[in-house]
Amino acid sequence: MTQSNELYEAILSGNAKKARAATEAELAAGAVPMDLIQQCMVPAMDEVGRLFEAEEYFVPELLLSGRAMKSALELLKPLLSASGQKMAVRVVIGTVMGDLHDIGKNIVASMLEGSGFEVIDLGTDVSPAKFVAAVEDRKPHVVCMSALLTVTMPAMKLTMDALNTAGLRTQVKVLIGGAPVTMQYAKEIGADGYSENANGAVGLVKSLLAGA
Amino acid sequence: MTGRDRILAVLEGREPDHLACMPITMMFAADILGASYRQYVSDHRVMADAQIKTAEMFGFDYVSTISDPAREASDLGAAIQWFDDQPPAIIEENALFADKSTLSAAKAPGSIFGGRMQDRLSGIELLRERAGKDLFVEGWVEGPCAEGADLRGLNRLMTDFTDDPEFVNELFEYTVGVAKEFAAVQIKAGADIIGIGDAAASLVGPRIYNEFVWPREKELVDHIHACGGRVRLHICGNTKRILDGMGALGCEIVDIDYPVPMDQARPRTGQQQTLAGNLNPVGEVRNGTPETILRALEALLQQAGPRWIVAAGCEIVRDTRHENVRALVNFARSHTSMSEPHCVAH
């Protein structure tokens, strides 16, 4: 088995130690960091997403694979920075104000990172002002908002309004998701898209940016 | 028949006068009363008033003391964030057992009846006294997996299954102990049925569910039965891959949430299992019309067959139009398990 297969398998099986060791070995053998991301990590996480959608992987497997992927990425990020390379797409993600649920948001963040995007995770209970500040400071291409309660969904509209008021709305694509969220609500508040699952969110980000 | 008699008939395999109706209401009920949700979850008298008013207004067959996932966790000393008008939330970052070593020093399950758990007991007593002759009274406990997530942090627990299965077993031994004690006193207080809310179980898949969760749920169900109680199992979310296990627990009622097609739930849980559900609370009940709800219920009746209770898959959300909630009850009142379909939703 080649080393790059080992990295792929380590991420797929959720083994962070092996993922890190395989990455170290690859780098020692002269592998290019961005190649490892695009040729091993992204395909591995794509497969994880497919298995999740097929109901063969579940939340534990997803989180373990995400953790394995991140352990490899930790070794690669400094090398990318040093060579001036950046991930092509930057995403800000957070659970909206008043909502502390984060498992869905964490899964989406993991899948986006595994797709080779730079992800800035603002955490939970994120106020509209904090979303706006993140857009101003980090200039993402996409903002993803999550809510798990119907009572916290209005914060999505407040955040959209805040982005409009700050003159930032046209600079980002906004996607929303979470158990009570619907496509209808996304249209109502002027979001660019809605996804009912993590895999869908990744696909949606890619298609929105391709059409941008 | 009273609502209580109707539900008992369903559970005992007798034909009721018409279908029973047991939608879950929490924030919706608080809004009906005009109380804040903080009042509802903090004061059993407000909860009882809200549940009775809602049940009488719409014609439900039961009242419930379900409220939020943080009741037991609060009394155990977990860090909780309170809100004026939404459920209290557990602060996962500071979860009680974020440090695994704290489990060994945790309060013994039988010794933790603090304010919030006592409040539920008082709620059951009050509901029993005021409405128990006509309405089924439902108590509630967090299931072993859900309580484990509440106390350890959901994200941590999900990786613990692989990283430290021994710890998970110890954790679930603790949480099922808490649930058994709490269920027992609720039965003594007069609860006709105990709801077990185990939402986290829908996230783990069949391998982990069968190894870690099912044995503890079974232990809890058996204990509730031994105490003379009945069980309503409520696992929110997509439970397609664990339906067989859910049907094998011996619960009097198994709730089915909307992501699971009822025509899969019925054969997998067994023909004798009473099922409740499974309209989409947002997509169908809140956003639908009485006509679309009727069509959806007609289809569910055909798919679920006898031993089915009209309900949404999960909580009726606040802001749901009253005519839509009435549609559920109107359907129940005008149909029996033998009813022919008038129209079937495609």
C-alpha cells in the first residue's frame, strides 16, 4: 500500500494517529501538501460523505474521520501558509444567536474542510453582529448558518438584515440549514440556498460558487 | 370513552371508539396559556395549566410533563443556560463529565431529587388530581444515551464510543440508574406512562445502538414495567436503521419521527407494536393546511394499520395554526383503525 493510500484509509477509518503518521511519512518523502489535500483528503472525505448519505456511516464515524482529516491538515496548514498557498474557498459557519446546538454544524464544517475549503467556525450562539464582523474581517465566499429550534430561526433573518445594513450581503453567498429550516424559509429571508444534510451543503457551496 | 380509556384500549389491543390522539406539545402549550417557556419549565403549576388548557381546547387524549432535556442534568449540577422563552440548554463546553474522572464522584442516582425533578413529580400529582380521570398522564425521563450526551457533551460522547468504550459503559450505567430512579417515583406519583426521550440514539447507527444503547434502554423499560408503569419511547430523528431494536424493547408506544417512512416502521417494529406519529411537525403540520394534513393522515392510517396513535413525529412547534392542530384531532375523532381511506396522499 502506498503512503497516500494509507492517508486515505486512515481518514476513512477515522484513525487520527495513522492519518498523522501517514502525512508525516508523505511529507518526508517529498509529497506536495496541496496534492495530499486534493488527492487524498478530499477523496477520503467525499467517500465519508457518500457513506453517511448511504446510512452506512453515522455521526460517530463522521466525527472520527473529520478528526483524522484535521490531524493531517494541522501538519499541512503551516506549510501551505509558508509557501503562500491558500484554500481557494473560505467559509464562515456558525449556529445562530440563542441556539447552543452544534452537532449538525460541526458535521457540515468537517465536511467542508474535508472538501478543501478553509472553514472559520464561529461556534454557537453567534449574534448577527459577530457574523457581520467575521465577514468584514475574513472576507469569506460563503456564510453558513445553522439553527435547531424554530424559536432561534428568526436570528437567521436578523443576520441577513445585518449583512444588508453593513453593505456586505452581495459579497457572500448565504446558506442555511438545521432541522426546522426549510427551502421555503430560505427563500423568505433571501438566503442563497438551503440544505437538509451535510453532503448537500458541500454540493451546494460548490455549485453556488461555480455559478457565481 | 374518555381520552384515558381510549389510550388504554389501544394499548390493551381493544378497539377504541375512534383513534387516539397524543401530539407532543411544549412551547405550543405554553403559548396557549400565555406563559413564557421559562415559567412553563420552572413551575409545575404553569405546566399543568398549559397542558390541561391545550388538551381541552383541542381534544387531546392526554397531558404530559415533557419539557426539556436539562431537567435531570440541572439537578445533577450541569451548567445550564436559561432563556426567557425557549428551552434551557446545557452548556456543552462545560459539560458535567467533560473530565471523565468526575463520573466516579457523581451523586448517586437515588440521591439527586433536586428542584427540577421534584417539580416534574409535583406536576404529575397535579395533573393526576385535576385531569387524571379523563386524560392519560405522561411522565418523562431522559434516555440513557441522551442523558449521557447531556452530561458528557454530545460531541465528546460520539467519539467516546470508539475512543473509550469502557467509559461509555460506565456512563450509561450511571445514566440508566438516574432514569430508573426518576421513572419509579413518577409512577408512584401517578404517571400512567413514562416517556423515554433518547434522541441521541438516532445519531449512532445500528452497531453502536445495539452494543451500547439498546441494552440500557431495555434495562430501563423492564424496570418501568416492574414498577407497574408503561413506556412511550421517543427517539427523534432518522431511526430507520434501529427500528428492529426499538420494536424489540417491549414499549407500549414507539414514536416514529418524520424521516422514517411509516410503511418501513410498521413491518420492522412488528404488527403488535403501537406506533405514534409521524407527520413532519414543520413541513406538514405547521406549513400545511387542514386538507393536506388530512391526506397525509389517511396515508399514515393505511401504512400503520391498527395500533396507531395520531401524532406528529416530534413536538408541535409554536406558531402552528390552531386549525392545523385541530385537523389531527378531527381526523382521530372521525376515524377508527378499520376506516376506509377517503383519499390517500401520494
